[in-house]
Amino acid sequence: MDPGPRCQEEYETAERDLPYFNGGIPPEKHWGSQTLDDLKRWIGPDGQGRIVCLASMTGWGKTSVVERAAKETGAIFISVPGVANGFLDRMRAESLRTTRLALEKAEHVSVRALLEELEAVVKTKVWTLMTNVAAVINKSPSQAVFKLNDKTDYYRFSPVSEPLPLDLPVHARVVLLLDNLEFLGSTWRTPAVDLNDVAVKGHWAAYVSTLLSAAVTETCKLNPQLRVAFALTLKEFSHRLVLHESALLFPIAKLTLPSSEQVESVLRAYLEGQVESGADLGKYAKTLVGPPRILQRFLQGVWPSGAETVLQTTMESFIERVRDAHWTEVYGSLNLTGLRNKTLLKALCELWNDLKAAQKSVGQSGSDVFPLLGRD
């Protein structure tokens, strides 16, 4: 179902941050999770030299949980949104071109030979990006949250051809999230990178993600206060990132759904005292159990601009809009072509079971265990 441009405009107020992220709501008013606790340990001394990788369906809060972990540990947070960032966009384009030209020059090209050609492209882009991250932080030393995209006007474009100790604040952790890396995702059937194999164009993303993770690992070793996270949304041909053998992963729990009690606590933190008399926030919380993006978009839609009262009819209208729009986005990102896609079907089944467990915990009847999945 297409929610339509009017609905999109109403629920996607992109520049309207929730109060939590600008300090209006204290952290204890939001639910915690094992993923959050693990990320906070990773930002500490235990995570030195290690990376984390978050993979889930759209809207599960990958970006938000990393940002929150950085905020609660006092770290600087920098988000690099995939191909919306100039460095990664150029890395993707140049790597594709390099791969195509290398495979056209000879009938059989080894993976080792192709990686040697790709290495300069990928690692130079990564190391240049890292140098710019440090420059961005130093340009605004009092700022704690940054988003590097094509609108960022203080890039240093001279290439950096080796990993360097970065000019980062001495006593501050820096959390860099390389987000939206679906364009580098591979399926579970993609084999490990073997240098002696014949290179295959279809495995281009695995070769590039291997080099990217190697370059990140080299930089982290030289900069003990730096933490780098990878995040990708599960899609038809993007199930995981193939990492270099030198890349050490820090174990974190998978993202899970909140309980209705946790959702209700957030609703009360934001809306209590501003909703119409008689509104049952507990009832709305049960309906909003699901991936965190649903609750986020709901709050963005109904959050009052001043002292106005939030009406029950407004809340009910936005619940319908955000859940319909979210599941349209989920099914679009899955792009299922049939039962052959077992990995994504498994992910959808896990979501289904999590929703069922969450609803059973609040005594919902069997017919209502999946309120967010629409009606038959």
C-alpha cells in the first residue's frame, strides 16, 4: 500500500528530532536493551581495536542505538550515511569501474590481482574519510553529534594514502558509524575471499567490504580512542558484510523489540500532561509495539509544537499512517522473490515471533498478536 505523498510529508518530518536527541528527555525515560549495554562496553576500553556490525530490517534502530550509546558514554558521534557521503559514493563508483576494467583485460583474473588493483581505491578513500572526520571534529570542538553527507562543506579532498594517527581529542572517545552499507552487502552463499580463486564480478561487494574493513582496522590500531561501527539493512542480495581476517568483531546482542511497558514509558515521558483527557496511553503503547521507527515516527507526527493538546483522534490517525508506511517500506526493502530467499524469510519470521511474544506478554488475544502487520 502506498501511503501517498501527503502521508509521507506528515510522518517524515526529517529535520524534527525527537527531544531525547537534543537533551529534552533524560536517558532513563527510554528503554534499555542488551544491544545498548554491549555498545557502551565496546566504546569503553574493552572495544579498543574492534569493530561492531549491526544488520537488521529497516526501522529497527541501528543508527539510534549507536548514537544513544555514544551519548550516554560521553563520546563524540559521527554518522556517515552510506552512498549519501561523497567518499563512499566515489569509492563505490571507482571500485565498480576498476573491477569491470580489470576483468575485461584478461579472461581469468585472480582475486589476489584484483584486490591489488582495488586496494588503492578503497583504502585511500577510507583513510581520507578518517582524516576528514578528525578535521570535522576539530572545526566544531563543542559539538557532540555530526552527520557527514554531501552537504558537508569542510571536506579535505587531497587523498591520504596510508593510515595515520588522527588529530582526535585526546581524552574523548569518537564513535564513527558507517551507515547504510547495503551496497556492500553479500548473501550468505557468497564464499569467503580466497586470494587464489578466480575473481567474479558478482562478488565485487565482498572484495570491497574486505578491503574497507582492513583499512578501518589499520586506522583503529593507530587511534585507540576511535570506535567504528558498520550498519546495513537486510535486503534481497544484502545479508552480511564480508570482513577481512584482521578485522576483530566485538560481540553485541541483536536488536530486539521493546515491550508494551517500555513503549508506554516513552509515551508518558513525551506526552503525559499534553494529551486529551481520557486518552489511554497504555492502549496506544500496545498498538505501537514493533520496530522502534514506528514509535519514533508516531512521536514526530503528534509531538505538539507548543502548549496545545494532542487529541485522541490525532494519535489514532498517526498510528495507522506510520505502521502502514513502515510495513510498506519493510516489504519494499525485502523485495522477496519467492521462498528461495531463506535468510530474509527467516528474519521476517523472527520479527513475527517477537511481535507475538511481545503481545502475549500483555495478554493480547491470539487474533491480535500481529497488529502492526496489517489486516488480511
